[in-house]
Amino acid sequence: MPELRKDPVTGRWVIISTERGKRPTSFGAVSKRTAASMCPFCPGHEENTPPEILAYRKSSSEPNRPGWSLRVMPNKYPALKIEGSLDREPMGIYDKMNGIGAHEVIIETPDHARDMVDMTDEEVRDVFWAYRERMMDLQRDRRFRYILVFKNHGEAAGASLEHAHSQLIATPIVPKRVVEELTGAQKYWDFKERCIFCDIIRQELTDGRRIVSDHDAFLTVQPFAPRFPFETWILPKTHQSSYLDMSDAEVLVLARAVKDALLRLKAALNDPPFNFMLHTQPISKDPVEHYHWHFEIIPKLTRVAGFEWGSGFYINPTPPEESAAFMRDIDLEQWALRQKSEPARKDS
């Protein structure tokens, strides 16, 4: 059974997950690319994954069989387990509880060779719909306090399989990173009676230098104080505290905004490894009025080293105004044409 243990100094909870099967001797291992014929996420290999929780599939197809366009199942090696009770208990000055939660995988496409940037807007929309469906279901579990959706792209960003997928983890505590955002947003709300994210959007629209693209309902920006080069945020322009507050029409606009941002990062940085994370309010019956949900995309371009770990500061060598201008100025149509012509040049 996994455990959650609390650091008494920082208040940060750590998951000790024996289910992940990590041994001290395995940390230096190099993962290998998986051929489609061996990939457990490809159609025809459904028996190699746990039974699906949700699938978008042809009406004539059967569960856990080919015929799907998107599929969600429990992670075969979960960080947290859904069965059991929390059983929080002290160990002297320390606190721990059972590692209860939900850990799910969203297989975004049946095509092994495609990623989110290669999918249609409607296919990407379906991925974001699946996030909503699973979040709405899991928030009914009273043991859970937060649901984090994230995507790891590329081996350096933590992806163990290259087949396009994202993940969802429901936790019995609110993560410290989210608590820090909630606390800062609350202080700003108490002082100015306004949402700090809404004010950021207004300022960025006025300034313009850090805007990557504007998609009517969503704004893509490089944040003023980014931790990493080309760190990118996507924010709803109307105040919404929860990801679940989106209208049906906005889901498609979000899909276009995220796909556009990922395409620009791919064109600018030659398909870098990256992580993207959904930050939304904790599970609650009522809106957390001072919070504003958003996506964060972080390309894996630099390493966090001793100074960052020891101080909490981050050293970013690229001003966000420069990275925003670089991404904004990319002509995606011309870039796509060059990509199509490259194989022909290599074969000639």
C-alpha cells in the first residue's frame, strides 16, 4: 500500500509509492522506445491494460476492444490506490496516511505515431471532455480533495511510453504548489477585492509583449516571472475558478488554444520534451471565488540544480518578452509546409 508522509518543516506531503516498483538499482536505467507492435496503448492490445473506465468508441464496438478514439483506464502502476481508507496517524512528530487516491491514464488517440499537435481540433476537444467527465465523477468521492491533470511529453519530461497520453491523479490532500497559489490569490483578493489572475490578463492585454496568442475566450502568455524558459500559461479570459465552469463551446476553443501553443513550442524549439498541468480549484461544493483555473506548459530545457533546490529561486536565462515574441512571430502555415517538404528533400 502506498503511503503519504508529511514533512513537518515545510508542510509538504510526499508519496512513498511501493506500487511503482522502483528499486534503488533501477534509477539509472534508460527507457527504450516502444514499437507500435509492442505498445500496450495501441488498438488490439487492450488486454495489456486494466479495464477501461471511459471510452469514446464506435457504437458497434465492444468495451476493451478496438474501435475506440479515446480510452481511459486506471494506471497499471498507480502512485495512489483507490481501495481502502485514509487511516491518518501520527508517528511521534510525523504524520502519515495510507496512499489513497485515483491514478488514471487518458490515451488520447489510437494512432501510435500521432500526438496532440497532429490531432484535429475536435479530437483534442474530446481529450479535454474526457478530463471533465473523469473529474466530475471523481469529485463525488469524499476522500478526495484535489484532482490534477497532467501530460508528460518526451522521455526527459517523464514519459515512459511515447504513445500520446495524459494522466489524472486524485489526492486526499491539496498539493502544496496549489496551496501556494490559493494563498497568494486569497491575499490579493482580500486587499483589492479582485482576482489576481483577472488583473494579470488585463495587464498582459494592455502591455502585449508577453502575449503569445489570443483565442477570444483564452489568452496564451509567457508569465512575467517564469521559472523556466518558454514557460507558457493558458488562461480563460472570463473569471472561472474551476475547470468544470467552462461552457460546452469553450472546450473547443480551449482545444485550439492548447494545440496552437504546443505547435508554436514544437516549431520554436524543435519538438522539446514538456510537461503541462491543469491547475484548478480544490474539490468544493462552492466556487473558490479568488482562484482562476489555468494550464501551465513547461518545456524541459534547463535542469534544476543545487541553487534552485537549496534556495527555492529559479534561474531563467530567457526573458519572457523575448520568448513570447519568438513564439508569436512563427508562421505556423509556413512551418507546416516546410515540415511536409523535409522528407522529400531527405529522400532525393
